[in-house]
Amino acid sequence: MNVLIKKNYITQHEADSIRSDQAVKEQAKRDKEKANQHSITIGSKALQISGLAQIRYQGFEQSGVNNAFDLHRIRLIVQGSISDSWSYYTQTELGGTGTKLIDAYVSYKPADFFKVSAGQFKIPFSAESLTPDAQLEFIDRAQVVEALAGRSKDVIGNQQGRDIGIQITGSFAKVEDRYLFDYTLAILNGAGYDVTTDNNGFKDFAGRLAIHPIKGLDLGADLYAGEGIPTGGAKSQNRARVGFDGRYVIGNLSLTGEYDHGTDAAIRKDGWFLQAGYAIIPEIQIVGRYETFDPNKVNPTDRSNIYAGGVNFTFNKWTKLAIDYLDKREQTAVQVPNNIFEAQLQLAF
């Protein structure tokens, strides 16, 4: 800079401005590296370790079902950046019935509008399914998401909303400090997670487009088409999904909604939910949700409706206590007393 000033290529003011901009960028880089003060870093971001522990209590109104504590989710995450473009991510479930590898993929990102990942990852379908477990406003996801996004009530069994394949993601059309569009396209086995071979000869397709027209507003649309073998079945069947979702956050208020429709063989099913959350103070948030799910559109008496309410106590950036109550109402002549009280302590680091 001093040489350029002496040769009159730039002025002293211009040189000071360049130095100031560079100093700001360097400080931002240092702040980003220190953002997770609990991470373990070896070789400059090559190895970062984090985790999640969720210990849950469930109290069941239904007779014959025992109230119990359980290890809802116990996760160990190992990730890192090998270079500015290459990174990896792994996540292992340590609780439940046994250790399971739920995420394991390598990514190459030459630009914000193009990132390719190969391995095992979340299927790009359903905004709530894609929401990290530690960031959910309720302890459990809505029943339509559990049934149509490769989770606990899906016909292919509980695959944690994940599969093995390759996907392309990206963001484009930047306005101020945000992108207007995000997209994801994926080709998948369709057999679920932590498996060694595909269970059918077809490959599944999933795609998602998200739009952010104004700050705080997110709108999304999803599509899934493929084949799947139902749990306990022997024959591959058509498995198709389509969904729409939206979320708006303004101040202390959050509003969320999602609709999903699915077809398994000849059975059509759908459901939706509306959810609101409000932070009374930064440490206490109250939440409410109405959800409905119809597992078979032909059957007029199998729809399930749930009225849910809860409160989240955030003690610090790592620890949260969530308390929920679910009032379940089935579309049947005789109601089953199956309401649930849940409490969950979460530690995320």
C-alpha cells in the first residue's frame, strides 16, 4: 500500500479504506471460527465435535400403557472442512435400541448456488422433517410428517427421514443479506438409512424449492417420487409425496404451517398442521398446534386430530426444558383415552 501511495496510484484515503475493509473481514473470520466455543478443532476446522442429548418422560392416559422415561435422542456429531470447498458431516445415534449411523456424507461447494453432496442425509421433503431436532418447538414432529417423510409412521418404517444417494443444493438471487431462493434435488435408493444394499431396482427422486420473499418469511414446496417396500412386505410399491409449507417469524412470534399428501400403492393419505409460538420473555416460549392426519382417504372414520400445547424454558444457549400436552381425538364413534403428557430435557453443545 505504501508503495502504491508513493507512486500516486492510490491516495492515502483509499489505502486506509482498503486496510479497514480487510481488517473487518479478518475479524469476521475469527469470530466465525470461535462461534462454537465448545467445539474441538484439529488442523484448522478439519475436526469439530458436537452432540445432542434429549431425555424424555411420557405420561399416558391410556390404560395398559406404562409411563416411562427414555433416551429420546442421544447424538454424536463429527464434522469438518478439509478446504474452503470440501467438507464432511457424520451423525451417530447412541440411544434407543442400538448405535446407528444416521448421517454420513461428503460435500463439494464451489459456490453458494451449487453444492453437491454424496452419502447418507436427510431427504429434501417437509420443512419440519428438515428442521434440526434441537430446534423443534414441540418435542415430537406432527403426525403427518411422521407418516409421510420417512419417519416412525411411514410404510417403509422409521428411517429418521433419511436415505442414501446424491443431492445438489444451492441458493441464488441475493437481496441485501438473504437469498430469495433455495433449491435441492436428490437421487436416492429409497431403501432408508444405514443399509448396505438397495431393496429394489428403482431410484427415487426428491426435490424442494424454498422462497424467502421478505425477511422472516419462508415458503416451500416439495416433491417425492419413487418405490418402497412396506415394513413386513415383499413387493415394491409406488411411494409418492407432495407438500407445501410456510413459516413467518416476526419479533417474538412464530407462525408455521405445512400440508403433505402421499400415495402408497393405491392408498391416498394427507394431513396438515398449524402452529404458533410466542416468547413471553427470551427464556420462556409458549407454543400451540392443531394437526390432522387421514391415513386412508377412502375410509371416512380413521382421521386423527391432535390439539397440542406446550412451554419451552431456555436456560442458556445449550440447555432447554420442553413440556407438552397432546389432546388426541380420533374420528370414531368411541374415543380412546390416549392423551399424552411429555417433558424433555435437552442439552445441545
